[in-house]
Amino acid sequence: MTTDIDPWAAVPSDEALDRLPPMDLDAEACVLGGMMLSPHALNEVFDIVSGPDFYRPAHEIVFDAIATLSGKGEPVDPITVTNHLREQGNLLRAGGPAVAFNLVQGVPTAANATYYAEIVREKAILRGLVRAGTAIAQLGYAGGGANESADAAMAELNTAVQERDDPDSAFVGDDLEDVVGELEELQRNGRAMGVPTGFTDLDALTNGLHPGQMIIIAGRPGLGKSTLGVDMIRSCSIKHERPSVLFSLEMSRREVQHRIVSAEARIGLHHIRGGHMSDSDWTRFAKATPRIAAAPLTIDATSNLTVMQIKSRCRRLKQRRGLDLVVIDYLQLLTSGSTRRQENRQQEVSDMSRNVKLMAKELEVPVVILAQLNRGPEQRQDKKPTKADLRESGSLEQDADLVILLHREDAYDKDSARSGEVDLIVDKHRNGPTAQITVANQLHYSQFVDMAHT
């Protein structure tokens, strides 16, 4: 149902004079001015805002002019924008002949254009929420069927807060030549190798970790989830010099660095932490330092991160220097950023799981997320975990492309004949077979290694 009524007129009359729609006209002006000053800012802003995000109609007209010029590959500056507005008959509606020059002169620095764009986008979302709230209230007062009204209300809310996704839609034959080329390449050289995990048998099974994949590494506390996550990061960035990032919500950045040094220099972790490094330890440390320092590895130990914050930081890292692997340690320490009550934790985890999967797809990188298992394995005779033991949500199992479960017999039986062995149970593999892979436990060096390397 359409209406010509101003949506803001629906605000109760006693509040209409006191409440204005969420907006920041100064931020809008700075975004437009920055786009005309810097081609770099221009490209980044397009990823954040679109024309309807601007509250002032004149600002939306200028933004559309900038977008049109950029789309044609033409220069974007105050002169070209003014000429385009004049040619389209929109110059007066946009603010007059001096509008583009005034916008540029009012910008403190083009370097902050993306910051201002985030403000504009945030205000647009808030205005959408206000409009959605008005529409939802009208649905309630309309007295229609409860189920139908609830569905319509959810649609209104989803529309207000939806994220913009890059389109991945085309006719099946549009890129068929590329498909043929990829198949021929596979025929000649075998499957393209993804990010190596550092474990021969695991890489043989999965062919590495691939863009868009969500990989869950899960186990009971103390079995080595963080160790395996750091092993994969080390393989990616130190051994293969590919950019990666580790979000450590449990360990400090220094603790992660200690583990990396222990594994790379083969120095006992207890020697590092206790301050008891020998002369030979210092020698090995000196030899390992250059390759550790040169690695394109980012460690982010910020606490209380949300998935959306992680996604934003990964996007910036990818734009600056590329990004081939993301590891998050660990799921149960993530927050949704919402005010949802704790008794809905299962739904909260489901939402975060889905958002991690969407992040992997959007950023086109494999995302490894560590997770804890419930006490199910401890209640079984063989103590072996299954993917059904993932804590708090079945969505984890559904969303994951790869589920790797850790099992150590010697963690339950100190006299086990398999002391020092760790089973990596690949319990889900969307693109291949499952398997149980055994590696060696060298936790004194804060690492796992192939059995052949022991």
C-alpha cells in the first residue's frame, strides 16, 4: 500500500516539534567534498553509502552526479560535477552554481571521508528504523491478522537494517569460457591449492583452506584449539608469506607472540614465560626473529569484539595489503553487539555463525573459528567428540564447510599407548570426504606437527 504522507508526519504530534530525524548534514557535506578531492576516498565511499542514505535531497543529487561521472570513467572534481549538474538541469536543485566548490572548501581533510561516510550510513539506518517503527505501529493498529502483520513487520525491520551485498548474479553462460579455462588448468595441474594448513595429510584431504569457507576447529578446554589455530596462521604467514589475521579474544597479543616464538624457534614455552631462556635458546630466537618479523601477520587481541567489527577490520586489512586467512579464537567469547537477553544465547550464536559464514563469502577468504565442545565426549567411553557436541547452537554444524574436532587420548588416560598423539577428526567436509588425521603433540613448543617430523 502506497501513501503520499510524509513518514515523519507519523511521529506523535506532541513530539513532532521536539524530534528531528537522525541526520548529520555536516558529515554528508564532508563526504561529498572528500569524494571530489580524492579518487581514493571516492572508491571507498561507494562501498559504504548510496544516494538514498543522504538526508538532504540536494546532497543526494550531488552524490548521484559524482557516481555518474565516476561510472563513466570521467574526472570527478568541482568543475566536472558542476557542469554535469548544469547539463542535467539539476544545478539549482543541488544548491546553485557554487555548491560543489563550497562542499570542497568545507572539508577538513579528504582522508576522513570514509569516517564521515560511516556516520551518514549510520544515520540512514536509524532513519530507516524510525520509518519501520512507524509502519509497524500502523500494522498493529490496522487490526489485521496477527501472523500476517508479524510477517509484514519483520519485512519492514529487515529492510531497514539490511546490509548491502556485492551482486554475484549472472546468466549461467556469461562466464562459461572462464569455467572452461579453470577446468583445463585443473586437468593440467590438479586442484588449485588453497591456504596450506601446515599439515600434510590435512592438506591432502582438503587441498588447503579456500576462499569463502567457514572452518570450525572445536574441542574441549585445554586440548589445543588455540595451538592448532596459531599453527595455521604460522603456516600461512611465516612459512608461505601470505597475509593473515588472528583475532585473539582470550589471549593477549604478547601471549600469542610467545607461542609463535616458542614454535618457530623451538624454545620451551615455559622457558619463555618463566624468563629462563638459555644461551642456545637465545641463539635460536635470534635466528627465528627475522622471518617472524617479516611475516604479514596481524594479531588483534581486542576484547569484546562483534562479528561486524571483525568484518570491518578484515575489510580494511584486505584493502591495505590483501588477506588470505582469518582465525578467530574463539566463538564463545564473541558478542553479538545486541541487547538480547542471555537466555536467547542459542539464537545469538546462530546469528553469529551465519554472519561469520557471510563474512567469509563476502571477503573471499577462509575464516577459521575456534569453538568449545560441550561435555558430551567426556560421557562416552572412548571420549571421542562428534560435531553434534558443538556448544550452544546446531547452526554451527550447518553453516560450516569444514569441522575439525580435536581428540587426545592422553588427556583422559595418562598411561595411554598413544601418548603424544592428537587426532584431527574431520567430521564434516562439504567438498570432500571425512577422515581422522593423526598428528604429534608438541605442546611444550606450543605446536602440533606431522608425525613424520617427530
